[in-house]
Amino acid sequence: MLGATIGNILEFYDFGTYSFFAIQIGQAFFPATDSFASLMLSLATFGAGFVTRPIGAIVLGSYSDRAGRRPAMTASFTMMSAAVLLLAITPSYETIGLAAPSLVVFARLLQGFALGGEVGPTTAYLMEAAPADARGLAVSFQPASQQIAATAGALVGEILSLTMTSEALNAYGWRIALLLGAATLPFGLWLRSVLPETLHRPEAHVLVTQPAGQSRADRRIMSLGFVILASCTITTYVTGYMTTYAMNTLHVSAPLAFATTLISNVVGIAAALLGGLLADSAGRRRIMIWPQVTALLMTYPVFLWIAESRSAFALLGGLGALTLIGTIPYSAFYVSMAEGLPRNIRGGAFATIYAFAIAIFGGTAQPIVTWLIHLTGSALVPAWYMLFASAAGLFAMLMMPETAPLNFTPNHKRNVVTPRRLP
């Protein structure tokens, strides 16, 4: 678990750092006549990384189902290492002209391919490595590790914004952030190379009894999973956009903008692990549905408070509370979907669904929100976009089956069952 999640942390740190420094990267590689055009070009390049995610998911995800989880995760990490180094050392547009944005786009495409093949094999690995009664907690390290990566990126951004002048931050501060992630790459590669393989490990009993393969039940779980992952993706990337949103739309100071994302992500780590623990003790569906309902009801009031007050308390407290509630359901979903898929397609199917959901909705979330804010002049655009996504996710969660390896009675006592073993 440690080796898998540390690799995940390093990869998502490198991928997410671009988002935190979108304004600065836009100025370095995409100079334009106005700041809005430069930011949109930078965010479009950020979105380019999502184009190759489905390809990486299909290639590396299916490879993990044939050759094993460890070689697929190691290959993904190696490609991510090359991409982040290229992005960090590419000269600016002023130095090499059009070659600069071309190299940046190539690095983002390679990052997207690598990351597309990361989530499916890692999630499958975490589930297969854990005992049946602790799968929720084990798999919750997947979303928690992404939050840890985002927290590390926000913390680096906060420190750099406090210790560097605006000119220095714009010129090379973001390169320091990327190189800090690159410095840990040898350690991550070593961890991945020594992980024990889980693909052929005997698997504990689960409630899912359909035969392996593309059965109707498998397709139903994958379809519902796509909707839930789309909802999760929009929520995650709009939340990750808060640094740019706070500076560009609310016009708050850079330290407060980075602190907003930092606090939100720290809360998200705890919420992800809490969601996994609750899923182990109370079942998957219940922990998906009720926190999602609560988050749906909280979203608009929180953003209205932020837009009207623009205070540190509203930004830190409001988004922190919303992240706490809104993150819990997705840990339960991750383990539910991993349990619901047969082992011989688990890595590839999870990776492909995840990648397509993120490619369609993650790569477009930040440019769409930026464009709608520019078009309408409303600071509440993120709230409406998140409300739409959360409602769709809740509808799909209501249709998901319970996959926990234990039954739960109305008084929440756990009764061990003896379901059929998967063929």
C-alpha cells in the first residue's frame, strides 16, 4: 500500500502543479495581448493532458490485467518522470519561440498517457492487497493520495508565494515547484520496482457472484461508474481551480489563494480516509449516498458566502467544510467499483472508465468555468457547475449495488455471509 500510494502521490503532484501555476506558466509559454487569453491558452494546454489519458488507460490498464499490476505501475511512473523533467527545463517562449509551447504540449500529452494508466492498476492493487474487511480503508488511499499530492503542490505554492517576489514567482518559481517533485522520482521508481505482485494472489470472498467477463451486471456497474467518476472529476477539478479562481476572480492575495487550496486538500485527505473506514463498517451504498446529499445542499450557500464576503474565513472555512463532506462518498465508490469488477478486467476497465470521465469532464472543467465567469461576470459559476455534477453523481449512486463482503442489518450490526467465490 505504501509503495503504490507514494508513487501515486508523486505522479499527481507533478500533474497537479501545472494547475496551481496556470497563470505563471501561461505567461512563460503563451504570451498574449491580454491576461485572459494567456490564461485560457495555458488551461487549454493543461486540458491537452487529458486527451491521451484514455489511450494510456487502455494500453497500461489492459497490460496490468495481463502482465501484472507492478510492471504497469512502474512503466507509468517512468513516463511521468520524463514528462515532468521536460516541462520543468523547457525554455520560455521569449527564448526559443514556438518550440516552447510545442514542447510543453508534448510533455502534457506524455503526462496524460502515463497518468491514464496509473489509477486503474493502482486501485486494483490496493483492493487485492487488502484483507476483505479493510478494503474500504485500503482503497481510500487512492483518493487520499491524490489529495496529499494536491496538498503538497499547494504547500509549495504557498511557501514560494510568501518567500519570492511576484516577478521571481512568475519567472521561475513554478519551475522550482516542478523540480521539487522531480527530485523524488528515483525513490518512487525504487518503491515501485520492489512491490509484491497481487494479480494472481488468491482473492477473498465477495458478494459479487456474476461470472467474469463483460456481463450485463459488469456493463451496468461500468456505466454507473462513469457517471459517478464524471461527477467526482468535475468537483475535484473545480476545487483544484480555487487558487486561480481566488486570484483571478475574487482578486485576493496570492498567499490566501494558495492557503485556500491547501486547507481544502488537507481536509480532503482526512475525509477520504474517513470515507474508507465508514465504508468498511457501514457498507458502500450508505456512505456514498448520504454525504453526497449533504454536499449537494451545501454547495450553493457556501459559494454565495464566499462570493459576497471574499474573506479568508469564508474561503478557508466554507470550502474546507464542503470538501470534508463532499469527499467521503468517493472513497466508498472507489472500493465498490473495484469489488464489482471481475479481476481479469479490473485494472483495464477501471482505468479506461476513469480516464474517459476525466478526459471529457476534467480537461474541460477549468476552461469552461473560466470562460463562463468571463462571459457572465458571476462569481457563482463554480457553484452551479458543481451542483449539476453532484446531482448526476447522486442519481448514479442510488443505482449502485452493495458490494461489501459483509451484510448490514438495520441496527448496523455486521453479519458475516458466505457468498460464492469468483470463478
